Amino acid sequence: MKARILATTAATALSLVAFTGTPAMAQSKQDSQSLDWDVAYFANDSVLPFNAPDFTKISEDAYLPAFEKGMAIQKAEIDAIINNPAAPTFENTIVALERSGRMLGRVARVFFALTGSNTTDKLDDINTEVSPKLTAHGDAIALNPELFARVKAVYDQRAAMTMTREDAKLLEDTYEGMVHAGALLTAAERERVKEINTELSEITTEFGQAARDAMADQPVIFDTREELAGLSDSDIKAAADLATEKGFEGKYAVALQNTTQQPLLPSMSNRAAREKLFQASYHRADGTTDIDTRELVAKIAALRAEKAALFGESDWASYAMWDRMAEKPATALGFMERMVPALAATQRREAEMLNAAIAADGGNYEVQPWDWYRYANKVKAERYDLDEDAVAEYFQLDKVLEDGVFYAANKLYGLNFKRRTDLPVYHPDVWTYTVYDRDGSELGLFYFDPFQRESKRGGAWMSNFVDQSHMWGTKPVIYNVLNIPKAPAGETQLVSFDNVNTMFHEFGHALHGFFANQRYESLSGTAVARDFVEYPSQVNEIWATYPEVLANYAKHYKTGAPIPTEMIDKIDAASKFNQGYDFGEVVEAALLDMKWAALSKDEAAAIDTPEKVDAFERKSLEELGLEIDLVPPRYRTTYFNHIFSGPTGYSAGYYSYLWTEMLDRDSRKWFLDNGGLTRANGDHFRETVLSTGGTMDYFEMFRNFAGREPDVTPMLEARGLTGGDAAADSEVSDDGPAEVGDAATDVTE
């Protein structure tokens, strides 16, 4: 139910989810006969292998009528369920509901994949038009009282029914999903929920597009090459090329990344230029330029708080966390707040250390955010003798993927991969692979889209073109999208270690999707709670530096020499360095998210101007007790896409990255304690976690894997935030994490 009604029909919920010019799809077809044929393409499964989308047969003009047709078909399917004269049963109501909306799902998966990874002005316009329609369509189903009466009739009989675990979970999710959507509200309240949902769909879509434009369409312009001193020749050439493309011939343009900090800052020796780049990032979309998302933020916060109040909840966080592993805002907040004292102390100590480094470098100023990483990297280089550029020479993109990511998957799970070039892709830079299971059978299809471009939103993500389902006999078609700066033509494509980690991370999501083994699509693969979905992907990062895997892929791109052991030791040792910033910016973003989500209806309504948005953000961050002027949050409110783009996204859920890191670090310890990279370990993780989808309680799932409750201590150790007897009482249960001894009051480096 969640995936089929509430997610499939909600526009941005499907994008888990910038090339300039014509997308890799068919040209627009204007005559009605061609358009009808385009729409009809979505009526049935694709005839390509694995039902993969045929981008050569889809024009942009087809999407809107195809959406309309898909919604009309699903409406008819819902009407047939409601008007069925037979008494409600699991099969004629719950399964019939699960079966509905197939065409709509096909259209949405392709469309929202493209608006995220290779959009155009026309696709953006369609998105703006169709998102509220999809929301209204979903509400018309989820809030239909006649449909709910049939669902409730089946749900009320569940004690007398014989069902599989998956059947029972589908029934529970269907009923609870409709209740959460508003099925038990009065007619007037349901109508107001529909109005709010439609308005939120429109505003959050607008926010997402504005935030992307503030990043992609507003590069920072520099007049002289000297301002970019310290950057590599290829970076400077890329800046010159971008400036020419943007109409600034003879100047230099640096495109913004989605986070507050910018990757080029550490290399830039011109302090004024560093400040200019940082300030452009920090102030994007806050009215400093012609893009301002603050009024949108105020409306989103007010509408969400009003919706929560209709359900009798005190705030949006209490409403939104209904199906999370943590369940309650207090659990998530308590988990994060216990880390704050140690984190604040670390930030202050690191700032003093960086001020000393600045003075030693001849500087007569104190560290600011635009200086932080430059001097942190210098201290790290001195302390650990680690040269990031030298490290990247061992990481060649194709070898990282095929000899690293795929190799680890082979050793753990018995998977094999075959590159193919016979399938249409939505952009020439996309690679495709057939994935073969441990018994040699075809498991699914994998698309890999690595490079940054203007038509792609920031960040990295995984999603499906086709979901696994035994009911439909479909196998997963999965894509990973990253934002790696593309090397100039003719140069070897090297990647930073951060990007190596991201590749392993996103493929962890892909494994979660490939190993799906469910009958029902809405419970399949990554259809799990927001604060659980990042767990399998984070676990997969362990293999990026596992010795056997490293030896297979980390080889110098010129000499073929393996990466030196001492370099890896330095990477590992350096990973605990600079946690005041690295960890601090994430914690701040997560706590800022919860502050916005914790507003009551009246409190949210009072934040009704851009200035009040600024004031609330400032007050919220100051209350954290962290060094926010030195370490700003990873995302400020005005470009916090995770929480303000899309109907829900990571709203009241950005803490999930920290929560799942706890599960991840504990699981890594389990792997290492049990022999590491072995098929036995991989098969156990596959059977207990990766193949279970959303079919059981998440604490039960973890216990099945580890044989106990999760323990927060390995996470604190990995972050360098342990002190004293950190393991005094550190298990986490369904009631939330226990206190962790003195771990939150001391820091070791």
C-alpha cells in the first residue's frame, strides 16, 4: 500500500530517489497518432530485457498524457474493488489494491528518474503540473471511505485468517497507511488534508527546483586565474570552460555543490576567493541573489504542522515518524543530543589547533568556515602525511567499480557482472550491467550514472526502474547516480577516496534492491523505514578499505603498483581526524531538521516572513550548543533539499544517517569478528537483512543478523567520541538507545 498508493502516486517520493542539450530519448512527436503510440508504450511492460525502459521510444510530450491515462486506469481499478459485490477478502481487496496502478508506476519511475538525473526545462514544467495531480490522485484513493471500509473489514478479520508473514505485513501496512493518510478523520478533516497535500506537493516541487537552480545556474564568477591559485590546471580549465558556457568569456566559473562546504576550498590559497566561494554557497537561495526559498519554507512548515494537528499530533515530527524504527522524536533527539557535549568540545579544540596552524603559516586571523578545511587538511597532511591527490592516483573509476565494488559483491554474495552496450540509456555517460546471482541465473540489471552535469541534482542516490515482485514475475532494474566531476577528454578518470566510499555506499543500496525476495512490490527491497534504509548501504562501505578488496582494485593508474599499506593506514587513522567539522555539520543538520519538524501549529504559523525564517534557523542552531559560526550545518534551511523538497523526503528523518551509522558500525564489527569477507557472512547478511524488504520489525531483523540488540559503542569509537568506560550500557532496544557511560563527555583522537 505505501509504495503502491502513497509513494507511487506522490511525485518526489519516487526520486530517492547537468548535461546540456537534447536528452538521450526520442525527439518530441507533435502529431496525435505518434503521441498516442508514445502513451501506449507505458500500458504494458517493456519488451527489453528485464522490462528495462526503452528511452528511444519515449518522448517528453508523452509523459503528461501517460500520467493522465495511468491515473484513469488506476481509478477504474479502485472503483472495481469498491463495487465488487463479494464480501471483502484479502485477495479481492488488499491484493487487488496492490495490483492497481501498474501503468502509473511505469510512467512515474522513468519520469522521476530523469527529472533527478537528466532534466530539461520541459520536464521541470511537467513536474510542476503533474505533482499536485498525482498527490490528489493518491489522496482520492487513500482517503476513500468506501475503499477503507473494505480494507478495515479484512483487517478486523485478521485474527481468524491464515496468512504468510508477508501477507500479514501487507494487510497491516495497507490499513495503517490509510489511517495515517486520514481514513479515520471526519469528512471535513479529510478534505482539508487533501488540500494541504496538494499545496505541499506544489510548494515542495517548487522548492526543489529553486534549490537546484541556485546550485546549478548560479556559479561563482572569478575575474582572474590568480584568484584560483592552488587549483590544478584541469580544475582551472574546467572553470574557464564553464565561464565561457555561461557567457563570461575570459573569466572563471566554479559551480556550487549541494553541501554548504565546497570541495575546491581546501586547495584555494587566495583567502578572499575562498570566502567568496563559501559565502555564495552559504547564502544561496536566501534572497542574496534572485532566488529565495524562505517564503516556501515558511509555508511548508506551517502546512505540515497544521496537518499534524488534524491528526491530534503536537507537531510534524510526531506525525511523520509513525513507521520509523526509532518511532518517537524523543528517541531520535536523545540519541543525537547525547553526542553534543563531546562534539562541542572537539570543535573548540580543533578550532584552536587550526588557529595555531594559521599563525604558523603567517596568517593574522582566526579560522573561519572557508579556512577550516584548508588548514585541517594541512594539519592532517602533517600529522598523517596524507596527500589526497596522491591517494586519488590509485582510484581509477572503472577499476573501483568493476575490480572493487563488484569484486566485493562476488566474494560476499557470489554475484557476477557483465557489461552490456545493447540497451538504450538516458544519457551517453550511463553504463549498464547484467547481474548474475550465485547460481548463475540472471538477478537483475544495473545502470551506473557517475558524472556531474547541470541537468542532474546534487548528491548521490539509488532507485529502481523496475521493482522485484514474485506476483508480477519481475526482477529488479536498479540505477546508481553520483556526481563525480568528469575528467577532461583524454585524461584518466580518477576519483577521490570520498567518491570511492560513495560508490560502495550506493551499491549497498543496490544490493538491498537486487536481493529483494518479496511477492508484493510495496514490501520489496528498499521499501523500508527511512531510518533503516541507509543501514545496508553504510555497511557496504566497509569493503572499500578491506585489504583483499583493496589489493584487487586500488592500483596506481600509471604504474599498476598496489596502493601502499601505509597509505591505507593513514587514511584509516585520518578518518577520526576533523570530526568536529565532519560529524558536527551532519549532527547540526539533523538537529535543525528536527527543530523545524517540532513546531506546533501556532509556532509554525508565526514564522510567516523570510526574516522570521532566518531568525528561527539562527535561534535553533544557537540552542544546540555547538560552534555553529565555525561549523555551519551541512545544509542550511534555504537549500535543505532532503527535508523541504518532496512531500516528506527526509523531513523529521535526517537523523536517519546517524541512526543507521550506529547499526552499520555495529554490523561492521560483527563482520570482522566473524571472519570478514566470506561467502558465509555475505549469505547470512543477505538472508537476515538484505532479502527481507519491509516484511518485519526492524529490531527483530537486526537481532536475526547479529544475535542481539544493536550497540552504539562501535559508532562512537569510529567517530573518536568514546572516553572512559564507553561500553557501560550501550545497547539499543525498541525503547531507544541506553545512556553510553561517559562517552558523551570526553573525546579521544
